[in-house]
Amino acid sequence: MRWTTDAQKVIGRMACLAAAAGRPNITAQDMATALGKPLGNTAELWSPVPETPEFVQPVTVAPFDRAAKRVLERSVRIALDRGTQHLGTEHFAAALVHHGPPDVAAWLAAHGVTPDRVDALVAGLAGGTGVEQLAEEPLGRTWSPNPVVTSLLTTAGLIAAAVVVFVLCIWGP
């Protein structure tokens, strides 16, 4: 599943909000607040637009707390259930209004982001990306095996197998 560039921006904003507040974890409220700086498909949902702090790049990226992780997982599930091949801001909004903590859902509703409006937006997009663009690169770094480490592990595995065969041949099973 590919992310849209706007969804990636929201993730980055969430980390900035947690860092600016001095919290050790990213919260579901951080996700809602990050969506509050209107962009992408969810821009039309906000009324009134909430005041959001300036986003300052964090020194380190905080992990998600349990509620934020659950909302992020639900947003992926919502996208998959609708047969989309991407994760966009509309999926974050849908997960927050339907599965987020009640205080976050209430905050969103106070700013015009209600379940009915989000559901209408997602249905209207019909699995398309809308005004959002698919990101060229995946979010975060991709893993690729280090050839030196791979070679060492392969050598160590072969030596271990040879030792086991030798011991079995000498002393028997």
C-alpha cells in the first residue's frame, strides 16, 4: 500500500506536535491536530479551521501511543476494506471519527469533521486519490540487506551445519 504525500505530511506533523509538547509518544490528538492544518482531501471538512501550532522538526521521532497506533491501524484497514491501493488523509479522518478516543472525535466534530461528512468524502472518492498525489518513495527508510552481514551470517550458518554433521557422524544420533 502506498501513502499519499499529504498522508506523509500528516505523519511528520504528528511527530512535530508530540516533540513540541514534550510528550514521549505521539497521540491520537496529535493525528487530529496534524490533520487540522487543512490539506489534501480532508481540507474541505474543516469548519472552523482550528489553530495549529507551528511545526518544528523533532530531534527524534517518538513512538505512537496505544490509541494512536490503533487509529493508524484502523486507517489502513479502512483503506483496504474499501479496496483502495493507497493511504490518504481521508482514511486517517475516518479512523479518528469512527475509532478514535471520544475526546478526539468530539474535538473533530467541533471543527466540522463528523462521521457523516467523512463517510461522504470517502464514498465520493470511490477509492481514488482525489486531490492527493501518491508518494514516490515509501514513508521512512526501506530495509535492504547489508551484503557483508548477509555473507557473515551465511558463513556462520554453514559452519554451524558442518559442526552438527561432524558431531552426529562421530558420536551418532
